[in-house]
Amino acid sequence: MRIEDMTRDAFRRKVAEGCVVILPFGATEAHGAHLPLGTDTFQPAHVADAVAERMGNVLVAPAMPYGNHSSTKNMPGTIWLAFDTVRAFTRDVLTALHGDGVRAAMILSGHAGSSHLCAIKEGCKDVVDACDMKVSLVSEYDVGASHPKVRDLAGDGHGGLVETSRMLDIKPEAVTADRPVGTYSSTGSLVVRDASVCFPEGMAGDTGPASAELGREINSYIIDSIVGVIRRDLL
């Protein structure tokens, strides 16, 4: 159940019973010419809703639609937050949930940028250091990339086969008919002003074979994995 759909008293009762809250942490970010800017928000929100439907003791917090970016920061449509803002947001939301009586939470990130995840982790550590609360941080993007059918797929990444297939399952009306091929170009040890040069085509991978069927398999795999993490680490 989504927290924003609950009344005050319904939320209070659910927390008193002992629940886990999932916070889908997304992004508004360019994903090539074929995927919507909200891809990294739609994916974790979908997974969180499915997990909550399967497990009776899980609530879903409103999704955060902005993140920290580097390689896509200057691309059209990317709305970025500073590292410290992401850290503070994470800390403040978890602290507020703790104040409401929540003692177990998962940050489910759809954006897997290294600085983004680091900022979230620092915010989680701030809360764990100060409060009696179990907090789990999971990149559902990375979980999906570990699916047996795609884990050995060379060159697939941002906006590639995996994400395109997942979005064809989750929100097909938002995916265009374009099936681009893109590469990731490393700058090595260089620190560059505009890291978008790493994605000449704005994405990485061959989206030609993408399908809703593959996306459904990957999404189901992620959902199963998240259920397992909650049962192992948070209950």
C-alpha cells in the first residue's frame, strides 16, 4: 500500500503492527531518444508496489523523482540535485519515518550512479548512527543487471536492453519505436567538465532485441530478490 493513499489512523495502525517502509528513489534523467525521463523512477516504484502487494507488512513511501548525476547532468531533461541535497533528503525522510515509529526501511534506488548511491548511503549512515532503525540500501538497477539472461551481456548499460525491456513491461506507452545502439566511452583518469561525452548516443547497449517478455522476467526477478532481502535483513 502506498503511504500517500492512507489516512493518518490507517498509517498509525500499520506502523504499530510492525512494518517495513520502502522509499523508491528515482531520477528525472535523459535515457536516450527512446525512453522517458522518468525511467529511473517508474522502475523502483513498480517494484516497490509489487513487493508491497505480495507482503502484507510493507508500505511504499512517495517516490523521490530526482537524484545526483554526472554523465547525464548536461543532457536535456535531466534535473539534478547536489550530493549534499540527496544525503540530506535521505536523512530527513528516514528520520521523519523513525519519528512516526517506523523501525525498518529500504531505500530502493532506480538510479545507479556511483555518486548518487554514495550520497544516499551517507544519509542512511547518518540515521543508523543516530537512531534505532534498520536501513537497507538496494540498487534495483544492479539487481536487474544480474539476471541470468543478461548478466554476461557486454556493453549494456544506461538506457540499454535491460532498461528498455523493463519499461516495455512497466509503461510501454512511454517507450518510442526507436531502438538505438549506443556505447559508453570511458575518459580514463581524466576529470572532465562535461561527462556526457561518455555517452555519445545518450545511452549504452543494443536495444534491438528488447521485449516486454524479457522485461517481465527481469522485473519479476527483481521483485523476488527484494522480497528476499526484506525477509533476510529487515524482518
